[in-house]
Amino acid sequence: MIPLSLVSKWMFFVRENPQYLNRFSECFWPSQMISKTAALKLLDSKMRWTGEDQQVYVFGGWYGIFAQIMHERYQGIKIFNIDIDPSCEFVFNSINTSDQIEHITSDMAEFEYPTIPDLVINTSTEHLSQETYDTWWNKIPSGTIYLIQGNNFFESHEHIRCSNTLEEFLKMNYLDTGHVIECGIRSDQSPFYRFMSIGIKI
């Protein structure tokens, strides 16, 4: 459950910054919330949260909505929210009130880890070229736990590297096993799916 105090912060930001209303509200599409919920369920079942000195890096984190939800759910962890869009930093810093979450404006392919990560998350693989993904993937230290998402929603003009099937998603992202959730409905009323994988980088 998302704390009401967090929802209140989001709504206050929109009220004070109406120019961000349309883009910010896209973070709360049903498909976005369904995928975040599914990701949290995977993390609950696979991660061992000690709450001490654990470093989590969320790539393609946008305005940091998922990072903030994680912060409320898993107390004590340090979360870095990374996004290439410089406008995200203003939104993030307007909402965030915790020094346990930090926003970094960076191309993920150029990002250098300042600390050894305990968990790396990428929920935006459909937005990346294969070259960018490969460079990002190769920089993840061996032994790091990852949670990676993609989808088959080719209709979005922002999606340049979708997968038709779970098998295709796993292959193109160098992953072993995965999960599928029905994430939303297309304009023709057919479903679209989000693919997810959690594992350890070899």
C-alpha cells in the first residue's frame, strides 16, 4: 500500500506545478502501477532486505515514483534514481524529502557506479537502443542482483526496442528466466504484456 503522505506530496507537486500535470500523470497509468506492483512482489520474494547499507540503482527512473515507493516499503536502503532527462531532476527534488534517495541525471550507458550495487533495476529497456542496453548491461558488476522489465507495446513512439514474446525479451537482454503480467489494453482491446526478470549478473 502506498502511504497517504506520499500521495499527498505527489498531488501537492502537481497543484504547484500544473505545467507538469500531463507528463507527471503518465506515471500513474494503470499499466504503470500494475508493473510496479508486480516488481515489488518479485523483490519481496527474492531480495533479502537487511535495511543497512544496501545500495539500489534504478535506471530510467523518470521522476522517481518507483524509487519513492521502494523507500517507503524497504526502510534503510539507499536508492539512486538515474534518468537521462534533465527535467526529471527538478520534479524529483521538488517531491523528495529523504536523503536516502538521490537523483542523478545521466545517460545510463555512461553511468559509473560510485558504490558496489546490491540491486540494479531497469524498467525502461523498451526505450533503449540495443547498443545502449549492451553498454549498460556490461557495466553491471558480476554478482549483482538485477530486476529488468520490458514490454510488447510497440504502438508507443517512445518504444524502440520492444519484445514480441518472453523468450525474445530474455534473449535480447541476456536473461535466463522471466515472468509475464498482463499490463494493459491496446486501442483494439487486445492486451499488452510486461516481461520481467530477476536474477544475478554473471
